[in-house]
Amino acid sequence: MSLTNCAVGAVGKSRKMEEVAPYVELCTRLSRFVQLHPTDTHALELQEVLNELVAFYDRIESVSTPAERGVDTPLIGLAAMDDLVLLSLHKLLSGFVLSDSTPRLKERGFIAMARVLRRCKPRLHGRSGAQLQRHLSFVQTCVLYLPPPSEAIDRSQEEPDGVTLASQSEELRLAILQSLRELFDKEASDLGALKDHPLLLEHQQTHFFAYLVACLLHVAQRDRCREAAFEAVDTLASVLTFIHDTRTLRQFLPGISAGLWKCANSPQQASKVIVAALSCLATAIRLCIGDETFDGDSDGGKRSNPELTKRFTLEAIRQAAEPSSTKKPETTELSYPPVSPAKLSEEDKWLDATAMNLDLLLSRMFAASITGAAVGTGAGLQRASWRVRRALAELCGTVMLQCRRSLRGSFFRCYDELLVLRGDSIAEVAQEAQAVLQELQTSTLSTEERLRLLPEMADRFQMLLTTLVLKISTEHESTKVHMVRTLHGYVTFLGSSLTPYLDAAMETMYSALCRVVTFAALDIELVVHQTLPNPAVDAQNASAGVVVSQFQKRLRHFHEEASVREVFALLHEVGAVATPASFIDCAFTLLVDPDAKVAEDGHLEVVLVLNELLRAHCRPENEGEVETETPTARTGGVIDVHLIGRILEDLLALEEWREYVTSTSSSASRALVYQRALMIECVGVCAEILGSGFRVFLLHVLYPLVEQLGSRDVEMERAALAALEKVYFFTGYASLEALFEVNMDYFVDALCARLEQLDTYPLTAFVVEALLKHTRLAALPLVDEVASSLLRSVDMYQDSPHIGGLLRSLQLLIGSIARDAGESATEDDNEQQQTKQQTKDPPSLLASFIDEMKMLTSEGASALDVDTEDNDRVKLGVEEDGSTPSVKGAMPLEYDEIQHDGVDDGQEDDSGPSAPSGYRALVIDILDRCGYFLAESDPIACCLVLSVIDEGVRFMARPRKHLLPLVARLWPELLPRLRVDNRAIVAATVRVITTLAELADDFVGDRFVETVWPVLRSHLNDINVGADGKASQLTRSMLLLSKPSETAFGSGEHQESTLETSAGGELVQGRDTFAAVNGTRKTQEVRLLVSILTCLTTVCQRSQTVSVLVPEITQTCSKYLSSRAPREVVEQTSELFKALVRLNGDEVFCTVAALSDWVLPPPPSTRFAAFEPDAGSRFYRGHLSSVSGRGQSYRENAAILMSGLFC
């Protein structure tokens, strides 16, 4: 290894010796111009020599390796040549070049000057008088070429050819500034030596440095070249470090601070110039008034004030705490006498004035940057650059860590700014601010300083919160968010040290927080999802957990979602620091006090603040979030089961919880709805805090939550559902159904009792509705008892305003029963199919032999005494279909009613998806009671009853022996509903008759001809769809981006299907084939018409007894084939004609042929007489005499029917 180094050194020396000769030649040629007078020829020659010299330096630096550069250092020859070149350039720039007016020559001269200064830098600096004088001579040469500042120009003796920024080239100015930087840059790395040996300047040297600082500030402020401005600021920082004399720099500090602020705050300034200016300002402040510049002073550098020095010591605090009676008389005599301001030294007066001016500058700097960002203008610092924000953090760190005593008034101003920058989105900025705060908290502050700063910080927190409340409705949102972040930073940084101060002023602070979070509304159009992962499950099971959905909260004074998150984060930090019992007591005191109105909407904000304060104590693993890095996590105390019990007890005792609220447009009612939703949310937050320990409160909170779950207000319903989901999740239940199933006995007694006292408990019907809406019927083991109580309540309150809620409960009960029966039937079918697939063994030989013998010796399979399972299913299916004649068909209807239920139950239970016998009696009771309410004058209640009947009849469809008696009892009650004026009631009644016709077949068909058709015919004659089609208007339903409902008119599947002819042919026509009006309004008239057409279609398909009505139905409904009718009407009419063709195709053929102007074909043989030309038209006119309207509007659709049905 040593041989290698020797070899490299030898090669380097040989190469450097080869470079000495050209270097000596260049130096000789350069020194020749020192004695010459400037001419054009000499100027060109000098410029050529300078170019060769710069090229020589470039060549040396490009070919030299780091090892060779290390060998270059001890060579005395090259060092001497560098010094000689430096001296020659110094003389040339002072004489020859200065007298010449060629900008290019000056530029090349300073470029060469900067290059040679870089090589001579290790030998150039020194602190002795001779070395300083030599150093300053080089500096003076560079300063001569800089444009003088406007303050140094004598207007009376101003030269016309003076150097200005506009007249001087930017390249020359950059070269000058680079030379100056090379002259001062070395000192920045030797701060320790400069501190031990400060520079002692003479009077004239001080003036010279003042001029140099002024020139650099002039270039930094006025130069349009950003590189030149940056070099000027960077060089100024090096100059300040070079001087490093506190008394000298204090003379420059006012001008430096003002000039750097102007430079940084200039319009459209580059971010790197701003960063350099802020860094230079931090350097100037540290060197001038840093704490280390005051020898032994512990209180702001006021060395002549010993009283201030002793004021915050531990001994002084102990003496101040002693009672006056126990103090000795000499204690007062030995204390320092107060020093009046008149005796302060001139230095202390200057320090006070400087601290005041710097505080004003910092306040303008921070406030201008915030205001500029708020109003969207260019005012203030360009905070868009993260480098500027990091420089601000460094400046604040300098003030707080190194100038904390001298700039005491600016401490909290910089502290506030650091708290905001601590939450910056850029990691570099946040880390810089966090590093300063961490150093301040851990190692910098002494015990005395902590005792002094902590009360001041608490008072400042209260002051900032009060200021935010006063400006909450006037300031720009970004300014308010800035203040919120500052408050957040105070709480986060101080942590548990702030707890006593928050508890002492809890009522004031709570009221202020309520005004800050003034509530606006719950945005029902925006749902926020919160994932609750289960910490007990395996981490690999990513799907374990529950997603809870809640409506977005909107605040009145904070509109952006990010701003709302900042406000809630502040509340979480306050809740984590403050004592839980303190803010819980304060919250319920404000809620109970009727005169305590902390916000415009009353007590709503009190509950909101309480929820967010409690949310700070939720377990992070329950929230699905990573543990926060803040040191304030639950430092104020732990919320145990006793505090949760107190919260729930006081919460459920509030008057707002028991008050009956309906959805109105009144602002007071809406505020009460929002407050109740937030109170419900509070229960869910309590469940998050306790987890499985919340089981002990299920007895108290389960019934109130379920009561709100059935509320008419969607805000309360969503809040109750989210709270119940949290309750079942954190208490360890598998689902909401499991929670109700296990805890049904908690509230079923209260539910049944309150159903009979609806005047006192009007929300009880909503409880039943909520249970049925959000759970399966199988999850309610006591549903029979609840249903019986519900029916008794219907009997008691059938004429009261509560009947609407009871009927909705009945509707949901019927729907739940039908849904549960359908799911059970599907499961049974799947089990049977699996059983059939698994067991495909042939029947036993004995069973086959018995079947064969009985078939041979008897009349058929109906006489078999021993039946197999397959034969049982076939026989039961035959009896159910009714295709085989039976003796029961000739018996009266009452025959089925007197039979015992157990006779046929065993036969019908296995014959298909029949209704469960457990629910059959309940459904019959419900339908029997529905007959009472068919005469209800309220359209909504009447339509609700009809919907219940429709659902119940469909449920009872399978056991026909129960269906027909039920239909017979309901039929007389339905007919009067067809004659009312309200079309919604008529349409609902027609839909029920359609369902009965679909299930009861000829039982309805026989009665339809005599009782139903005359009424429907009158309704059809009164409906004129042509006018509606012509006056169609744009409605909201037309703008909904959704697929057309297939069940809107009960005919979606029929509209999609193809038309079949009576002979088995198909009409292959799509939905868009018929000519009709698209996008018409879905008026009640159109809905009624489609319902009647659907009813007629179903009756014609299911019953043969209506064949006598085919001509009349055809003539009446022909007008709905008009192209002016809505599309759904035309398509449903085509379905009706398809069903009519099956009953009487000849009659339908005549009508459709007449509508389509069908041309009669010629006779197949000449033996037949030819038709007369007008024979068809005469027949058509006679046949369509009862059809009014325009024949042209029917022709196209009738032609489609003609070609599909008969051709």
C-alpha cells in the first residue's frame, strides 16, 4: 500500500512539474501588463492571457485526481506562483482594468480572480493587523466595481458615467460576488476560532464594512438577476461571520434586518433568495444578540439589573411563598433594590429597541405570509415552497434556542409558528420544526424558565382560544385553521402540564369550544364510513371487522373537510389532556341549565364537543388507526365504567331524549333532531371506550336505541343504526340479529306494555318497525308476543293518529314473515335437491311388486293403499293443481272452513313452498283486521292497508283451503274502494284484485264479470292518455340515472317477453318497435291505467269465465294502441290483446284488422266472387263506430300486432 502511495505521489509530482513551466509563462505575461497603460491592443492581449489562465486552471482541475491534489499542496513553486498571480490580478484590477471600459475584460479579470482566490484561500486568512489589511485590500478591489447604494451617492456630485445595476452586466456582477464569497467563505467553517479571537476593527475599517454591507444589500434588493441576488445574500452572511464582533455587528443589525426583509418580501422573489435571506437574518441575530454574547447574564443581557437576574430563581420563589410574619427583618434589607429604567445603560436601551423592532419584523413576516395565503394574493412570503417554510422553522429555532433571553417578546410568536409548521405536509419542514421543539423541551429550558413559561403558555392558550372565538365569523377560513393548528400544537406540546390550567378554566374553555364548532347540519348526501377491525381475530383475516356508516357533520364556520378534521383533532387533544370528570361535569351542567346558551342553536354544540372529547379515549385498535405520535394520548385520565355509567344516566335523563319530534321545516325542530342524533352517537362512543365492558349497560340503552332506529328522521335512524352496530361489535356479538336475539327479554316486556299506551309513548310503534326492518324474523324469538301486542294496539288505536305507525309495523311484519318463509322454502328445496342427488337408489323390490299388482287389480294409482314417497308427491301435486275432478269442487265454500286444520296439514306441508303453519294464523288475523281500515279516508293509510293485504294474500297463496275463505271475506270490502275519487287508492285496489286473480283463478273471474268490470270500464272511459302524452313535461324522475323499474307497473317481464299467437307463432318485436311517446310523466292517471290493463291481462290469462267480455274489452282498450300514448301503456295493451286472443281470437282479429287497415287478400280461386273495392272499408267503419280518435295514430301499432298475432 505504501509503494502504491509513493508511486502515485511520484507521478503527481512529475505531472505538476510539467505544469509549472506554462504557469510561469502565463504569470510572466500577466505581470507585464502591470506597468503598461491601457490601450485597445493591450486590452485584447490581456483578455487573451486571462482566457488562457482560466483555461489552465480548468485543465488542472479536470485532470487532477483527489490523490494528486493532495500531492499538490506542499509544492512551494505552485503556491508561490498562485500568490504572484493574485497580486498581479489585484494590481491590474486596481489600475489597468479599472481604467478600461471594456466589460468583457472586467468580467474575465474577476473570473480569473475568483479561480486564483480559491487556490490561495488556505494561505490568505489571518487575524493579525497586516493580514487583515492585506485581506481588506483585495476586498476593496472587488467593492470598487459594485454599484454603490443609493444612500452613498451624493446627488450634487453624481457622475453621469457612474456604475449602476442597469448599466453593469449581470455576468460581471456575478463574477465580482463570487470573488467576494471566496474571500470570506473560509471563515464559516472556523466559528470556534473566530469566537475565541474576535476581529478588532479600526474606525475606518468599520466604515468600510458598513459600506460593503450596504452594497451587498443594495444588490440583493434591487438586482433583477436572481443568481446575483442569491450570491449577494450568501456573501453577506459570510461577511457577518468574518467580522464576528458583537459591538460592530450591532451597528449594522437594524439596516441588515430591514434590508433582508425587503429582499425576502419583494414581489415574485425566488424561493432560494428568500431562503438565503432568512438564513442570513438568523445568522445576524445570533451573532448580534445571541444569548452567548452576554457574559454570565441570565435575563436578557441586562447586566445592570440584578433584580431581574434574581427574580426567577428557586430561592426567590421560596422567599416569595413564605408568609410575611415569618420573614426576618433583614431579608428585605438584603434584597436587591429595584433599578429604575433611568439607570439602565445605553446598551440595554438599544437592546430593548432592537428587540421591539425585531419582534415587529417577525410579526409582519408571519402575519403577511398567512394573510397572503388566505386572500390568495402575492403578499407576504412565498410559503408555497417547502424550503421557505423550513427556513422559517430554522429562523424560529434561532430565536427560541439561541436568543431566547434577548428576544423574550418574540418567543411565543416563533413558538406559535413552529407549532403550525410542526404539522406541515412536507416531512423536511415538519422534522425541522419538531427537532427545534424537542430540543427546547428536553435540554434547553432550565427549571426556572419552565416555571416561568408554563403559566404564560397556559394563558396564551386561553388568549388564542378567545381570539379565535371573536374572529370565528369574520376571518378567512385559512386564518382560522392557522389558529386552530396553533392551539392544537400548544396542547400537544405541553401535554399533561396543561391539565391543571384546563380544569381550572373548564367552563370558559368548553363554552369557547362550543362557539368554535358551531354546528350547521348533518349532510345526508355524504356518508362517512368507519372500519372497526376486530383485534381478537387473526391478522391475516382482512375481512374481519364491521363498517359503520354515519352522515358527514357540517360546521358553520369551517367548510372544507380538511378544516373540519383540524378542528376535531384539536378537540381530541383537549379531551386527551383534560380530566374526563371535569369536562363531563361541565357538559351536563350546560345541558341541564336552561339559561346556558353557549351557541346559536342551544345545546347542540355541547353534545358535539362532548362526543369529540370522549373520542380521544377510544382505543386506537378499535378505531382501526395507527397509534398517534403525539405525547398527549390519554394523559388527563382514564374513563372507567363508573364514568360511562354517569354519562349514560345523565344522557338518558335529558328532556330532549323523551320529546316527540317530527320532521318539519322549522329550524328549532331540525336542531332538536340533530341534537338527538348526536346524543345517540354519544352512546356509540361510550361503547367504543369500554369495549366488552359495555354489556352491563345493555339493559338501559338497548330500548332507547331501538326506539330511535325506527324514527321518521333519517338522521336519527342512521345514528341509531351506527350506535347499535358499535354496541354489538364491541360487546362481542356476531351480528345485530344476535344482539336482539340474546337481549330480547330486556325490552320485550316494556315494548308490549307501551304498545297499549301509545298516548304516553308515541314512538313505541317505531320500535317494532325498527326491529322488523333491520333484523330477520328468525332472530326474534318472542315475535309472537310482540305481534299479539301489536294487534291489540291496532284494535285499541284504530281511530287515532297512531294508526299510521301501527300499519307500517303490520306491513313490515307481513314482509318479514313472507321473506322468512321464502328463505326457508329455498333452503328446503336445496336440501331436497341435494338429497335427491345423493340418494338415487332405485325403489325396493317389494314396493315395486306391490305397485304393479295394485295397478293390475284396481282402477289405477289412486286406489293404492301403500304409497311411495314419489307417488305421494304426484298425488298431492294433482290435488293442488285442481286439474283432476274432485268432490270438494262441488261443495260450498264453507266446507273448507269447518274442517280441522290438522286434516290436510300433513299432506300440504310437503307439497311445495307453502306458508308455515306457525305464521298462518297470525297472517289471517292481520288480514282480517285490515278489512276495518279499507274505508279509511286517509289515502296514505288506505294504500298502506292495501299493500298489507297484497303481501298477506301472496303469503297465503299455497294452502288454497285457507286462501279462498280469506278472499271471500275480503272481497266485499275491496269493491267500494274501486269507486272512490282518489286514483292512488283505486290503483292500489286494482293491484290487490290482480293478485287475487293470479292466485284464485276462476273464483275471482266469476265475480269480475259482474262487479269489477263495469267499474273499471268507467275508469277507462274517463282516462284520455293522448292529452297527457301531448303535454309531457320534464320531471325529476326523468333525470334519475337508473334503470327502469321492472315492478313499477307490475308488467316488466311481460314487456320484455315476445308475443305469441294462438297458433303457437311468435311476434318477434322488441321494446322499441311500437310507436309511442317516451319519457312521459308518471302521473296517477297513467299509473291507474297501467294497473287496470295489467289486471285485465291477468284475469284473461287465469280465468275462462271472462270470455264474454272479450268484445267489450277489445273495443274499450283499442284506443290505448295510439302512438300518442305513453310507451308503457302501449306495451301493456299489446300484452292484453295477446291474452284476449287466447280467449276469442276472431273478435280481436276484427278489431286489430280494422285499426291497421288490413287489406283483404284475393280469393284463392276464381270460382269465388272478388271482393268489392270498398267492402273492407265499409266493414271497418261499421266495426270501429265505437272507437273515437284518429285512425292514423293506431295504424302503425295495430299493424305490428296484426303481423305478430295473425299473419
